[in-house]
Amino acid sequence: MRYTFTFDQATAPVFSLCLIDAIMQLTELQKKRLRGLGHKLKPVITVGTGGLSDSLLEEFERSLAHHELMKVKVTAGDRDERDAAIRALCERSGALLIQRVGNVGLLFRKNAKDSKFAAL
């Protein structure tokens, strides 16, 4: 595990603090492709004012294992609280934040077996 630093205006605070595995490093072209695929997706998980409960984290793990690429909507608090929630989801799951627009984050974690994104 290591820290990755990117300087994208919209997502710099979240990207710089997400822990990602060395295998999960993606090129900008791969991220662009994932953003395109994620554009049509609807949020699968919504994090509300209750925060990250154990049941929400379990459902998030199941959903991420099934979908690999998914949107997460965070409706709690201000920008800092939303960043913290997305950062915590990334750190706990090993997912990579591909994009964040407002209160919706696009997360990706490639499955080791039977990945839909084997070409990436």
C-alpha cells in the first residue's frame, strides 16, 4: 500500500488521501474509460446522516465485489465530511476513487477472479 498524489482540481483532497494497492494504479486513459462507463450508472449505495455503519459497510463490500465499478452517493454534511466518508470507503475496501462530482463518487476495485474489466 502507498499514497498516491494527483492534482485534479475537483478531487485532489480525496485522491491524495485514498490508499490504493500498487496493482490498482491506472493510467489516465484507463480512468477516462472508467469514467465513460460510469456515466450511465446510478448510485448503488447512499451514505446518509447515519454515516458508515457496519451494515452499510457490509453491503458496500458485497456491491463492490459484484459490480466492481459503482457510484456512491454521500448526502451527509459538508464537503469535508463527504470527503472523509469517501476516503474511509476507499481505505476500508481498497477501492480507487475514479471521479467525484458533488456528492457522488465513482469507485472501482477490480476483482481478482472473473473480472468484468479484465482488459484493464
